[in-house]
Amino acid sequence: MNDSSFLPNASSSSRNKQDPSLVPVSGQGEQFLRLHVALDMTALLPIQQVAEVLTIPIGAIVPIPHMPPWVMGVYNWRGEVLWMVDLGHLCGLASWYEQETSPSVYEAIVLQLTEPSSTQTQAKSQTLGLVVDRVEDIEWCAWQAIQCPPGFTLNPQLTQIVRGYWWKSNDVMLAVLDGDAILHAMPR
């Protein structure tokens, strides 16, 4: 499976369609953190939604019973409880426990979003740890290049957290993840 495997038979005509709401008025792009959700899936996460990239020893995540299978548990991050999610499993891929490799540490991204509150003086910040296969680099992508996710993805879990996709070249496609959707996938 390659980077574009979650979009079967994506034709060039479907790649050329674009949602005008994804294009800012200024026409400028955005920086994204490129990461491998799993060995065979590369994605982008808006850099302004990333608070930190962590390397966590395997035993440092404390499992919590009765949670969805993609919730790995909690981790002590800067003295606060940080819920840790297996991002690949949330996307409908195999969980970390089912992987052939057994790393001694996890790579994780601290997703941090600020939601405006009803009062002007307070904004609510939410954080979530996303365990990924690996973090690579920073990409700059013009908004005009980010296209709407098609309705024919292979799994519905991925469809719910993808904001769009970017055809970096003819054979490389990167999913653009939606941090808000990932946070809202957490049980409340």
C-alpha cells in the first residue's frame, strides 16, 4: 500500500475539484508537519495545531479500561494528564499492538487547539497526544493545492478526520488531517 492507497482509482478529474472554503482570501499557504500515521500512510497536520513532538518510553502510557481500542491511555505531560491516541488505529489501520515491529519508544505529537469560549476573555485549550509511526519534516502547502476529501475513501474512520488531501506529485498524495475532528472523536 502506498501513500495514496486510501483513495482507490482517484482520477485526475477528481483531483482538480476544490472546495472554495479551503482557500484563504490572501491566497497564501500554510505550514504542515509531515508524519507517518502508519508504515504505509503519510499525512499532514497543520503546524499551528502542534504544541510539541514527544518521544515516550513504552511503559510511560498508563492504560485506562473501558475506552475505545484506539485510546492507548494517559501520559504525564508537563504535570498534566494527556490522553494518548493511536492515530493509525483511529484511522482504521492496524493498532500498535498488532504491528510487526516492537519499538521501545513511541513518537507522539501533542495536538493543541484553542476553542473560543462564550466570553471574550477566556479561551479553552484542548490537548491530545497522537502516537504515530514517525514524524518527518515541515511542508509548506498552498491552500489552493489542498483538495476536498472524496467520498470514496476506503474506510469511514479516515473520512471523518481528513480535512482534504494534497497531490504533492503525480504519485505522492498526502492526507491533510483535521485536528478539530480528531479531538471530537474522543469519548466525552
